[in-house]
Amino acid sequence: MSKTIALVANSTWNIYNFRQPLIKQLKAAGFRVLVIAPVDEYIHYLNDSYFTRHIPLRFLAAQRKNPLWDLLLLWELFRIYRRERPALILHFTIKPNIFGSLAARLAGIPSVATVTGLGYSFIHKGLLAHLARALYRLAFRQVTKAAFHNSEDRQLFLAGGLVQEAQSLVIPGSGVNTNHFRPLPQPHNDKFIFLFIGRLLYDKGIREFVAAARQLRRLAPRAECWVVGQLNAENPSAVSQQELLQWLEEHHIRYFGATHDVRPFLKQADALVLPSYREGLPRAILEAMSMGKPIITTDVPGCQETVEEGRNGFLVPAQDGLALAEAMVRLYQLDNESLQAMGDYSREKVLREFDEKLIVAAYLKLCREILEGRSEGKPVHGGVIG
């Protein structure tokens, strides 16, 4: 009888965009797959995901601050885990990592938490940050394994006593489909397009991107600065509609809203710019690299892993619009041969380090090690597995 592996995330959108390759490989390896996530319009992923069950979550609301909802989520997950008895649970995103890990421990089921990024509460200091650290420390006390998208986040958790070294490892991102995101001929025009892809959050560096765009109007007359991404009013770091309207009225950027397919924009772009304050491992950068684009990003955890200075782009300090503008002008002034070499190296680097096949293989190996260790009577909470 095949074993069941459960995947838990904060949205069906997350499953659709990031977890489908893993689901397919788990099923190909003979596992049954159970997905536990709130239902949204991306539930259509089930159309192409045979033999996958989906259990909706009622009490997972990412932006709710009422602790009663978190307790209800913990109880809901515990009841699901006790009823379904999966052999292993894979948690993704913050609340599943915390409350799912606690529920799995209470249910006596091994689990893996994947820290895809630290989020608003870690970037901004204060009571919320202290609370988040306390919850992680409690949840990860006996988690089977904690996977981090970059080594800096892992070291931060280790230094803070939030996780033990033997419990933790680095799996670099969610990976990118390098066939789906492949280099395409760029349309011929006289514009030089800098593209920002991401939610319109100050933490993503959108304000610095706009500030740099103002400078480029004078320093790089052929340059255009494009923005693709959604407003996210519920996030504490969200750009207000009023400020976005002001930016558009100034004509420093062109805003295209959200999209289900970023490839047409990446095809036209000369470079991707993401001046984020901190990331897990940004998917937008990996997709741009896979399509052979130079990258300008910040010298912060999660972003600095993607760029080798001068080889496939430039790194700049976070929250520094002037330094960002200088790097964009520097890229703008390169000849076509140098730009092509940078784009080619981006493609080589993503194939070597971030291809989704490598990431999925790492998760599959981890799942097998945990399940084989459990069947041999080895400890599944804490310590080294396998």
C-alpha cells in the first residue's frame, strides 16, 4: 500500500504556482498526495493533477491578527492530520510552518517546514517580530526537518535558537521550469526596458525603483521602467492606491497590473530589477535568469545568491535609490555584446543551481530519508534523520 504525503500551504495559488512539479514527482515515485490549503480560483490545478486529493482549510487567513483564528487553525489541522494519518507532512509558508508543525507534533506525524522567506514580521523589528520568533521556536522545537531557501535565513534561525543545526538544511528556492522560461528573441525597438515584477510592497523595493526611474528620465533617455504586479492592500507594507496613482501621473513608470504569465514582459525586457529588502529566493529573478536576462538586485539574503557581480548583473545596497539608479545607468551603457554575455551567464547559472528538477529531487530525497528512517525505528523528531 502506497504512503500518503501531505502538502500544506496558505493558498491554492501557492500550490498551483510552486508545488505542482513536486506533486507530480511524488506521485511518479508511488506516493499518494494530499493537498491541504484554502480554496481559491487556482483550484483548477486538480484538472491536471490526477490522484491528488484536496482538503480545504477554513481558518487559514494570512492577514488576520486575531489569535483565536490561529488556535482554530491549529485545531483544524490537528483534526485533519489525525483523521488522514499521512506518513509525512510538508509545510510551506508562515502559518502552516508554525501551526502545522505544532499540529503534526501533537498528532505524532513527522513533518518538514520550508521557510520560503522571513516575511514582514522579521524584516521589521518590534513586538510582532518577537512574537514570530517565539512561535517559530515553539513550533520548530521538535520539527523533523526545517528547509530554508538560503543559508542566511538558516543561520539567523540557528543563531536565535529557533532550530537545531541537525534539523536544518538549505534547499535553494522552489526552482524554475527552465523549459517554460527559456530565452526568446527580443523584439527590436529603440527602448531599453527595465522590468520590476512583484507585489507592490515597499519591502520589495518598489519605492526605490520609482526613485531610480525618476533619475533615468534624465540620465538614460531611451530607458523605460515597467512594473508588473498586484496591489496587496492587506499587507502592512503595501503601496497605497493614492501613491501608485501619483507615480503614474508623474509618468516615470508604466504599470501593467497583475498577470498570470510574465513571459511576454520578460521577453521584451532588457533587464530585471528587484531592489528587495530581503527574500527567500525570489522566483521573479529566477524566471528572468532562465530567460537569459541580466539582473540588478540588492546585496541582501535571498537576492545576493542569484547574482555574481559583473557576470550576470549588479548588486546594490538595499533602500538606496541613488545606488540603484547608478547601477541601472551602468547596465544601460553596456554594449549589446556585454549584455548578451550577462544574459547567457544568467541562463547558465539557473540551469546549474536553480532548475526545478534539482529542487524536486532534493525534496524527494529528503522525503525518502525521513520515511526510511522512521521505518527502521530511527527518531523522527530532532536529531539527524537517516
